[in-house]
Amino acid sequence: MILKQFYLSCLAHASYLIGDEESGIAAVVDPQRDVDQYLAFAAEHGLRIRDVILTHLHADFIAGHLELRDRAGATIYLGAKASAEYAFTRLADADRLELGRLTLEAIETPGHTPESISIAVYDRTREPLGTEPYAVLTGDTLFVGDVGRPDLRASLGWSATDLGGMLYDSLRNKLLRLPDASLVYPAHGAGSLCGKAISRETISTIGEQRQSNYALQPMTREAFVDLITTDQPEAPPYFTYDAVLNSRERPTLEASLATGLNALSLDQLLDLQRSGAQILDTRDAADFAAAHLAGSINVGLGGQYATWAGTILSRDRPIVIVADPGREGASALRLGRIGFDHVAGYLRDGLRSLESRPDLTATTERLAPPLAWERLATGRALAIDVRTPREQSEKTIAGSISVPLNQLLDRLGEIPGNRPLLLYCAGGYRSSIAASLLAREGFTQIGEIAGGLAAWETANLPLHA
């Protein structure tokens, strides 16, 4: 048996290829949209990807089921309660797929979503002769250290309370009845917004989770539902969009990139900007602060790029990319992973295109923490904390106001435009996004605290805890 985990750190997403070397048959579970790595791995091991399985219609990324269908001829499988525009085969409780000496058995585990399934893996080459599952691929039902949140389908008419009750039953009546030795392979790790306390470990066992997972401890259904519907992180607005798009027939990523990666002159970019296009600068925050095209938004490739781009950018307006030369493809690809296919092109030669047009160039002041403290202490500037409420509850700079980045555009009226503003986050990534958004919205006295709260603490400056 081959059971290979592919982990995409920027989306905290785990996908899997399961194959039988003797028969040469393989299945891929919860693939990311760019599927080259699965095809390459299968070819290296003499495998044919016959099946592609989604444990549910994912909300935080666009899955690669249509790409594997078109490129490998794979049959698509979804849970029995799923609905989709494309042809697929339904998997209900105890339905099985035979991969040579391996068996994949579906377990209906609704709760995170109504159509969620888990996949038990039986290997007849292992003791005790395949009668007990070697592993279970739990999708977003069970994570290492957490369970899937039940509130992401609220906008599609599902009650978090009802789904939470389903999740309680799925965990206790199905997954926790598996042997303690069965390996647990979830679809996400730490950093995913599909749970609130997911571990950095990406593999566990049923026994370990039975002992250590806070949500699997003895409690009533009501207590469980209350526990898992409380203090969940705010979901980005594109989550519902992605969940719906994963059920639709759509262009493949390859086709989308072929139409969107067009090199544009500066004049072409400016024409698009005047007609409403969003200019997305994907360079590092420090480089963006030093010089950028006025009106552009900075979401750097070095951080949670797709999550923040999906949170900040509109799905209804074209996107034009400004990137370090050679990074345009990665910028568009990572947008494509969340279904943002409306890229109109990229600026040829990147920021070098502006060398003859200094009138179009803007900068953002980044202050070292001691200088920022001086300005704040005199009352000349106002600090704005763009971190999450949970982060802010632990420590913050005294006198700052809280405007989390994902709420910034909705709360512009709370931000004074008549005094200098110093934005900060944990390390400087989110504050650069926030500063660029405020500049685009017409704020003129904008600065950042370089290095964020981490640099502030290193400089031994006062905090309010």
C-alpha cells in the first residue's frame, strides 16, 4: 500500500493519494486544484489515478476533482447527500471502492457539512488481514486536536445547532467506534479556519484523539454543540462562494491561468484601474512600503496570501497583479486555488515599469518601535491594532483602537482621517494590507509600526495586558 499525504502549508490543507502497487490503481482524496504533483507521484510509482474523492464540498479552497477527471480520467465520488452539476458517484455508509488489495469504505459523517463522509482504509496485506481499518481519512469531521466547525453552511440555510448535533453523533457513534490503532488523516492542520484549535500535527490515531481531543471528552449533546459553536474564528467571505463553486462545473485551473496570465503595459494597467480593476501587489511588505503604484493593495506571497486576498478582494471586479518578475504565475495560481479566476493580467516588468512615472509612485512610512512610541506618547498619532480580537485580548499597545483587518472596510467610519495613524499587527504582514486599503480609500496620514508587536516587545516598550 502507498498512502501519501500532500500538505499545502499556505492553506493548511492535507490531501492524500492511496494506491496499490500490485494492481497499479490509485485514488486521490480532497485534492488541491493544481494537480500536477499527484499525477507526477502516480507516474513515478506506476499508478493510475482511477478515482477522486471529496470528503465534502470544501469552503476554504477549490478542490481539484474536475482537473483529475479531465487529465486522468478519474471518476468523481461525493457523499450520498451531496448535490453537484457534474457527474459523480454517491458514497453512502459501507459503500466500498476496491483498489487491488486495498478497500476504501465510506462512513457518512455529517456535521461539518451535511454531505460529509470519512474514508476508512483497509489493507489486506497487513495484520489482522485487513479486517480492521488501517487508517481513516476524516476530512473536516475530525482534526488532530479539534473537530470541524458546524457553522460554515449558515448562509446556505443550515443551522449550526442542527449540524452540531449531527457532528456529535458522527464522532461518537461512528469514528470513535473505530479501533484505537487506526491512523487519523484529516484534511487540515494548524492555521486552517475550519476549526479553532487544530494541532500542528497532521497525523494521529483514534486512540490518541479519544484521550486528548477536547471535543471528544464525555459530555452531553447540548454541551458539545455549545462548545463547538463558541469562539470560532470569523470565516472569510469567500468560504460560501468556494463551497458552492466546488459543486459546479467550472473551467479547470489550467484553462483559467491560460486566459488570465497576460503581460500588460503600464498604460493598459492604468486603463483597467480607471475602469474599476483591483491592483494586487504581491511583493514583500517592506518592498511595497518603499515604493508601489498608488491605489494598489499589498497582499504578500510570503504570508497567508490566498486567505487574505479572498477576504479583501472583490469577486466582482478584475484583478491585475503586480509582482516581482517571475512570481506572476505563483500569484495567479494561488488565487486560483480559492476560485479567484478573474485575473485580467499582470504588469510587465513589475514595478520597474514605474521608473519613468514617479508621479504614480507612492510610499508607506514604516516607523521603528521607539520612534512610533514617541509619536504615540505625544498624542500626535493614533495606533490601530488590526489583529484578531483573540490576539488583542492577550496584549496590545495602550491607547490603540481595535479594528481587525477583516472588518476594516466595513468600519472606515470609525477611523479618524484628520490625524496620523500607525497601524500594527503581530509582525507587519497584516498591517501592510491594512495600510494599503486605507490609502486606496483616501486616508493620507498612514504609517506602520515596523515589525509589529513582536518588534515592539523586543524594544521593551510598554504594553497593555
